[in-house]
Amino acid sequence: MASMKLIRNELESQIGKQVYLKADRGRKRFITRKGTLDAVYPSLFVVDLEFDGSPNRKMTFTYSDILTKTVQIMIVDDPA
């Protein structure tokens, strides 16, 4: 439980920053997208993902997704 709080605190300090996200959506399907960390809530966090040729899509993930490595998130310090 303490590690999920650490993940939440780390993500809270990164709100609004660009991220690269890789998510395992099951049956050998992966989403690899660039986006923005939009919001952090007690049980989940929201990422605004960019899709080519279509509007951005907000997706939610839980902190346990990071712990189980279903979702990998990398914060981009310099968006250039």
C-alpha cells in the first residue's frame, strides 16, 4: 500500500507534463502514445493521449497498473 502512495505522490508532482505511455491492453495489444498527465485522484490517474488524425482521448489507469507493469509511464522533462 505504501508503494502505491509513493507512485501517487510522484505523479501528483508531475501533473501537466508530457509523458510517453505504453499500456498492455490484453491479447498482445499495446498502446504506445505520447500525452499529458492530466489529473491524479486517490484511486487512479488520467492521461490525455494524442492520436494521429483524431481528437485526443483521455484514458484512466490505476496505480496498481504501474505496480504490475501493465502500464509503463515515462515523464518527458524537455518537450522539444
